[in-house]
Amino acid sequence: MNVWVLALLAGAVTFIVYLPALENGFVSWDDDVYIYKNDHIMHLSGEFLRWAFTEFRASNWHPLTWLSHAIDYAIWGLNPKGHHLTSVLLHSSNSLLVTLLAYRLLADLRLSSHDTVLNKHRVTYAALITGLLFGLHPLHVESVAWVAERKDLLCALFYLLSLATYLRWWRISMTRNASSGPVLHFSYMLCLGLFAFALMSKPMAVSLPFVLLLIDWIYVQKLGRKDWRYMLLTKGPFFLLALASIVTTLIAQKSGGAIDTLEASPLTERIWVAFHALTFYLQKMVWPVSLQPFYIYPVSVNWLSLPYLGSAVLVVAVTLTAVLNARRRRALSVAWAYYIVTLFPVIGIVKVGGQAMADRYTYLPSVAPFIVIAAILAWALWSPPLRKLPAFMRGLLLAAVAALLVVVLGPITQKQIGIWKDGETLWRYQIEHNDKVPLAYKQLGVALFERAEYMEAAKMMSKALSLKPQNADLLSNLAICHLELGNLDKATQAAESALRVEPNNLRALNTLGEIHLARQEFTEANRIFFRAMQLEPNNPLRLFNLAVSFDKLGDVQQACIYWRRFMDVDVSEKYDSEIIPHLAELGCPLSEF
């Protein structure tokens, strides 16, 4: 059967299985930062593009991801159905691409130097199985059903397209000038451009130059040449882009305070956790049960325990086997190297945040293990006991295997999709599986707060604080809950505690200022809002609060100044209908607005 037909089939099945995601809403975990509380994406304009390409937000630089969300907002507004539809379409497209790439790679690889283990029919069927595994595996639900993880899908789309383009460049090179190695071609430049797009979607794409070197190793063997100087030279632009992305990402992560110091997490500890992660992900690919949104980083690491020492021994053993058998078993060696290389940026050597692992990190790295599994299944269908069966019987066996994948993985994946229905569902599920995760209680509190269930939200924040005491972010959230409940004394206590831990915590400052407004202590509110504005001079909320406090103090001149500054930087324009008539009453010169 034509591989394009099978690729379209894999994409279509993936789309159908993921349709329940369209019934999900947004979740209280970064969806606010990326979408429904992000005023920047609500206007497709030159100012938005300037912001997307020059500013850091959410400790990241990924302008194409912001552009994707902005386009979604322009089409769907804040209707989550449309945002989820885009994610499902992207994942279905990626499943199609994985099917085609698996076909191309399996057609060119050899499981040994002297024997073609997979013939054309086996390659085609293995490609279909790979595409279905990629599309339907529950590990990928997090990347698809969580709208804020759009960056995973976009990055993978451009990454896979770049790989496909690079394979085309190599085939053109071998056809045109097999005796002198690869030649420059438009495909090479397109490959480089797609890599840049992948990096602008998510910096995890930095692994691509190393993957291209793995492909070089395959094709140089086919040419009978070993001109590694030329191979490295052609990777120069890719490595330069990767280096620029790494530097930008480190700056962005550091500016957001997301990177842990070596004092907080020693390097040896991170290495043991990394070994465990490598085997953990493989285990989940084979047996996808008890998947969690947040795998908390261990409080202590006992390297003599089975999860860590066993993982290290297994990883080292497989790596040595792959190296020693690199020539005789190239396919397996390349698959293992791809898995290590693509996971390395998120394996925890550079530790970001409080989690040890995440399902979404497997999105691209899972491609190689899935190809290996599919190749083994395809080989089994043409093994000696089945080789004598008529072709149509083997076709029926393939259809049965594909149907079995859909029947087994489909329901598990759809159940996992349901976990991401909304913030409350997600975090109650997390607490059910691990009740020691402070983030789960915090985000459940945020979800309850957004539904105006302030008392329950305050309880969740208090529970989070019991697990992570003296945390400024949690204390400031608790202060906001108490403020909404009218418990001004408790709100003051929580906000001031947050500021003792982190003197420049903007949320705590904002809440403390609002408490003083509620008490009609306008001078003190103005002092606090002015301090917050100095920390973020062009933030609309800081300018808004300062304008309100000057308003309350009766200082019309200063109020007009800060109202004007607020309206200059406010991209949402949602307050204009209320503010402009008020400015007229104050006597502010409206011609300046």
C-alpha cells in the first residue's frame, strides 16, 4: 500500500481519537500566562510582533509560539474549543510526518551491514505502526491537551519537516554526485530555515544538529566515504543557531528565576536523576500507567537504591553495547543515540523548576523507540513461521495489529485527555496520585479562585504552604484569597510575610496596596503602588493602580499623567469605555489620550 495513504490514515485516526480534547477548557497552569490573561496576544499588530520577538515571558523566548496563540485568539477569541482544535490538528500532522519519516529512515537503514532485514512491504507496515504509536500514545496527551504546550507541537512540526528536508538533500546529493559527497541545494537552506522555526517555537530543538550528524553517519557509509570534515562544516550554521538559542534560553530562564543553582541541586544528584529519567520514560512508553502532570523532584537521592543505580547500570550497558555494535547494528545504535541526544536538553543536568521529569519531554524523543518497536513487529509479521502465508493474510495480520493499537491505546489516551478537562479536574487527579506536590494544591487553589470559591482556594494555598513553607508566591496567593473574602487582617499578614521572604514580590505588593485602598488608606496605597511601578515601569497593572491611588488622593494632575501612561501601554483597551468618561470628569486634557 502507498505510504502516503498509510500516513494520512495515521493522521486521521489520531485526529479522531483526540476529538474529546475539543470539549476541554483551559487549565490553571500556564494557560493564563499564555492565553486567557495574556493581553499581548489579543492584538495582531506590529507592537505584538515587537513584543513576541524581543521580550521574555514565562521564562522563555519562543516568538512563533506566541504568534500561534495570537492567530488562534484572532479566530476563536477565548473559546477553548478552537485552541484545542489547532493543537489536535498539529498533533495529527506530526503523526503523519512521523509515518513518512519512519518509512524513509527504515528504507535506508540496515539492522546489520550484510542483511536487509526489512523489505519494502515491511518498511511500509512498520511506518504505519510507528505513526499510530506516536499519534495515540498516552504519553503525548500532555503536549496536545494542554494548550500552553502548543510549543511542543510547533517545535516538533518544524523539527520533523527539517529532518525530512535534510533526508531529501542527502538523496539529491547521492544522486547527483555520489563520488564526491553531498552538494549544496535549496533543500539544505530550507532545512536550516525550518530548524530556526523549530528553535523559535521551543528551544528543545537544539538537539537537531547532532541528529543530523547521526544521519550523516548513515549516508556516508552508503557512499563509501568518511569525509567528516565536510559533514561538520555543513553543520556549522546549525550549531551556531543552536548556540544562540541556548544562550537566549539561559538568559530567559535566569531572568525568570527558573534555573536552580548547583548549591540547591548538586551536579552528582542531577546526573543520578537523569539516569533514572532515561529508563523511566522507556518504561512509560512500554507500560503507560499512572501518568502524572507533575513528577516532583526527589527530596534526596540514594544512588544505591534500585531506581537510580539500576537505571545507571542499564543506561551505561545499553550505551556501551550500542557503541561496540555501531557498525553491525547501525539502526539500533542510531535509535539509542537519537533518544539520548533529543532528551538531553530536558534531562535535568540544567535543572529548571521543581519537577524531575515530564510526559511532554518525550514528544520528540519517543520517535526512535517507536520506530524500533514497529520494526520488530513488522519483522515478526514476516518471520519464517508466517512467511509462507499469502500476502493478503499478512495484510490482515497487519490490519489486526494496527486495530489492536487503536483499541488498546485509544481508550487510555481518551481517558488521559479527560484529566486535562479543567484546572480542578487536573489537580485533583494529581493530588490523588501524589499528595506531596505543593504545586498541585497551589494550582487547584488558582482554579477554585477563578470560580470565586475563595474559601476553598485559601484552604488549598494553606495546604501548599504546609508542604512548602515561607514561599513568597504561595503567601501572595493566600493574601489575594483573604482579600477577596474580606479578611483584611489575614490578607495583610500573608502579604507582609511574602514581602519578608521576597521584598520585591510584585503580587504581594499589589495585594498590600489593594488592602490599603480597601481601608481607605490612600497615601499608603499610593506609596506601595509607586514602589511596584518602579520595579515594572511599563506594566499596565502597575500604572493603573498608581493612577487609581492618585485619583483617590484627589491629585488630579498626577492621576491624569498616570492614566495617560496606562492607556499608552495597555494593549487590551478593555477599560477605555469606563476610563475616558471619568477622565473628562476629572478635567484631564483628552487630546493627549
